[in-house]
Amino acid sequence: MRAQKAEGTKDLIGRDMRAWQRMQRVAAEVFEPFGFEAVETPAIEQLDVFVHGIGTSTDVVRKEMFRVFSGANLARVLGEGTDACLKPKQRLALRPEGTAGVVRSVVENNLVPQGGTPFKAWYAEAMFRGERPQKGRLRQFHQVGIEWLGAPDPAADAECIIMLMELYRRLGFDLSQLRLLINSMGDPACRPAYREQVRSFILDHADEMCDECRERAEVNPLRAFDCKNDRCREVMREAPLMRDHLCDDCRDHYEQVKRYLDAAGIAYVEDPTLVRGLDYYTRTVFEVEAPGAGVGSIGGGGRYDGLVELEGGKPTPGVGFAVGFERAMLALEAFGRPLADEPAPRVYVANAGADLRGEVFGITRELRAAGIVTEADYQGRSLKSQFKQADKLGAAIVCVIGGDEMAAGAVRVRDMRSHEEELVSRDTVVEAVHARL
RNA sequence: GUGGGUGUAGCCCAGUUGGCUAGAGCGCCGGGUUGUGGUCCCGGAGGUCCAGGGUUCGAGUCCCUGUACCCACCCCA
């Protein structure tokens, strides 16, 4: 059997790879003026970084985490059926999202000392989740995102959203085709009481709801808002909303975020049932949908003022977001605006005889040294088929070197679009090509 | 974890109630007189029909098992 890729993985080749590179480039152009620097944290972390940060009630941690074991430890795990024998450092996992690892790094390196300058970083990395793959959902996928630590002001929340929408715009989205949902999840001052209300609400209506939601009541009641079951949705429509139970500080924060968004001309929809799947969020949460594109949300984020403490650091506010590369690409395609290719102009240097390949070799070196993307024949093809190949490569110019040209100390330069040809002297080839590109 | 689908040339696929020396289109390679592309014409190469087992005179076609990938549910980017 031929070798095959692992389930839920994808090779980034050609067009796909160019799109990923393009996305990283656009991300840098959008984020860096806001003061964000690129970072890369390890794809592999101690399991606890994710367990503590993302939360044990989330599906991400409960069933989607890729655990990593060395060969020797794997044998012990399989042999004894328990991971009690594993030391903490051997409890490893692949990152399922970007925030926890960055926060771990900030804590470990003390990058935001008490009251210090905020830490602002962006990343473009592969993430790993052990789910069953489907459209727009891979086991290894890519996200670009930012993390901003040490900035409690609602302007930071708003600027994150502004950057997020600007990223979409620069990727080619028509923002009127996207939907930005926002909500506030409250904070430790108001959420526990609200959470308790939702819990008892669900328990009061337990007989009308699905098994899973009854379980959610205890584990993570707010997620019942996400249930797809029609009856549950019906019931939850009457459930108390965080919006109506925010403490004064949270309400004020939320109002200010909205004012900043209004001032920036960002269109949004308030969704009081928006509940994101990671436990660390506080106050502002947001999500971007591409209605009709057939993929879920294409990005989202929010504030996580408690996360640094969960990772063992001093209390430090944080806010950030991530965009799913593959989903964003699917949405762009669905809207008929795939991320455009940017083919660099190419030059093809053709030989009219195998004995002239030494000369071709020299000319290609000169062109490449001048920064021009240059190709030639490496298969001993006829001149005719060299032209065919040049055409397939999208060459804008073909240089021909043959017996006549050699005798005249010249090179023939053909413009493939205009079909014009000129004979230029051998030592001015680079200039002649440059002039026609 | 649950359900459904698919696996035949490089690619997208056809292969009818089992009889094939396994096909089309696209792509690829070569040629269409002396050194020139995209169109057109001619020719050509290329396949352990996912794997293993079974039924049969005979299996790409039927049965079983395995495996891979895709899609959906759940959840999420």
C-alpha cells in the first residue's frame, strides 16, 4: 500500500503553501503597526499548561488533546494502564490552541513584571486536536493570533477586534459578508452567581432537556446555550442572561468596548448567548462567522484576566484572538475570492542544442544573482518543448542561446506576451531582461 | 465516541445481472521537415483495479475482514 498521510492532516503544497505564507505576511503587516512582535512557542508543552489554562470542563481538554509519550513511557502507560507512573515532566501534550503556551512563556520568563510594560505578541502556528476530521476541521490545523498581556483597558479589547477585522479585510474578505458577534462573560465578581442561576435553571427544566445538558448543569452550565438540540434551545431561550447580571465594573467595561467599536465604525451583533468553549475567558468575548460558507466560526477570542494566575503567575490581565487559516481559506473560496496567487515573474533560458548548456548555465547564474526567478532545461528537451515548458511555468521572458547567437556573442530575448524578440549582446542580458520584466 | 460515503492511470471519473487483452476526458511525453510556447492535428507512455481472505470455470465487479481518506453528529478555528 502506498504511504498515506495521517487522518486529519494536510500537506501545504503550491497554492496552499503560498496562501499560508501570504496569511502570515498579511498578519505581520496588520499586527506589527499595533506594536506586536512575532513569537513562536513550542508545539509540545507539559500537559498541565493546557489542563490548568484551558480548563478541565472543556471538550478540548477532556477529549481532544493529543498526549505525547516517549517510547519508554508509552510502554509503561500501555503496560500498566495508568499514567500515575509518569512524572510531571513526562506528561506532555501537543498544543490545541495558542494562548495557553504563550501565557506559560510570559509567566515563566516574567515578561510582564507587576505593573510593567504590556507584552504584545502574534503567532502563526500549527495546532493539534484529536477530533474526527471533517470539512474545515483538521487534526493539525493552523492559526494566526495575538496575545496582549498587562492591558486591562477596554480599548485593548476594542483594538483586538479592530485588528481582527482588519486582518480579514486585508485577506480579501468583504466585511459586510462576515458577522462579528460580541458578548460579555462577566468576571469572578459576577459570574459565579450567574452561573449558579443557570445551573438551577437547567435543573428546574431538567425533564425537558437532553442528558448532556443535565450533565452540563454541574460541569459547565453556560455551555448549555450552545446545545444544538431543538428542545434545549427552546428552553434556554428563557434562561437568565449574563447581560442582565453583570456587575457594575463588567457592565461599564462592556459598554466602553462597544463605544470604541462604534467610534471605529466596526459593525457587530450582540449575542447574549455567545459562550466560548475555553474556560479562561472573562468579560469580552467575540467570534466571527462567515454565514453561508459552510464552516463554523473563522476566528474568535476575548479577554482572559484570570489566565496568568491559572498558569502560576501574578494577576495580569490579558486579551487576544485567533483566526483559523484553513477555515478562513474555505470561507474566502465560498465567497469567490480565493487568496490570490502572486506569481513572481520568471525567465526561462532555453538552449538550441545540448552543447550550449554550459552557456545557459552561466546566463542563469547571472540572472539569479540579479534576483530574477530563472529556470532552464534539466531534462535534455528539444527547443520546442523547452518553450512549452516555459509557457507552463508562466515565464514572461525566454532567453534563447543557439549557434547563431553564440557566433554573434549575443542572446535572443523573447517577450512571451507580446511575442517580440530582440537580439542583445551577451554582456547586457541582465539589463535587457530587467527592462522587459 | 456515533453514523454515512468512497478507495480503478499523475488528476476527475466510467466500468452495465460477475466474462477485459481494464476505458474516456484532462494532464504528461514525442512528432507535425531545417532552432520557438499557449490553439489545432497525429502518435505514445503510464494501472499490484486500497490490502488480505472467501465464493466461482472465471471477480474491478459478489461476500467477509482489515485499512486509508472524506462527509455529518458532538465540539470547535
